[in-house]
Amino acid sequence: MQERNFEVTGMTCQGCVRAVTRAIQKADPQAEVQVTLESNHLKAQTSLSAAELQARIEGAGFTAKVLT
């Protein structure tokens, strides 16, 4: 598993956090996802690549930018 960090825009509530977490965990059930709404930051411990993770986040209806 690797740590991946993203700036995610469009998330405004815990419902948004749950939607993104479900989308990621559907592809990687062991993924650990942490979201800080105030800073639009998402951190995930996952086996998914950054591109796969970004596609999952965007598929849930949000905009994602990889942070290095």
C-alpha cells in the first residue's frame, strides 16, 4: 500500500466524504481514506495507482488533483 494525497474540490459535507470513500473502497476494500473538508485534502493508504484513485474520485462527482 502507498500513501496518495489529493486536493479534492466539491466536497462539502460528510455525505460527500462517504461517497468518495465508498468509491475508493469499492476498488480497494482495504484502503484507508482520510478527508479534511476545510482544506479539500484527501489522503489514502491504498494499492490503487494515483491515476486509478483520481478516476474513482472523479467518478464520484468531484474534481481531484494529485499532490506530490
